[in-house]
Amino acid sequence: MAVRSVWQHYAPTSDVLGLLVVFRRMINESIRIGIANDASSLRKLSLLSYNQLAQYDSPSCY
């Protein structure tokens, strides 16, 4: 089986790096909330964590 790959140089801007930091914090907080509340479904985790995650300064467009 042949596998192809493409290498591309990308230097993220400080804005992108900032978004990644915020995203990592949001994910870690979601994991903490899920573990603390024994959330075993995405719906339960969403309901539990929505208000806490809304406090983060991140884009939230649909």
C-alpha cells in the first residue's frame, strides 16, 4: 500500500498561537468538568460546561 504525504512549512501568527492556547484551556476545563460530574455523553458534557466555557474570549460563530 503506497502512502503519500505532503510537507508544507507553516509559521503560525501570534493570533493563531493565542487561539490554540485558549482552545487547550477550554479542552482541559471540559475534561475536568466531565470527570468531576461523571459525564459519559457529549450532551451531558455540553450542558454542564456551557456556562463555564462561555467565559473564554474565543470566537463562537456557527
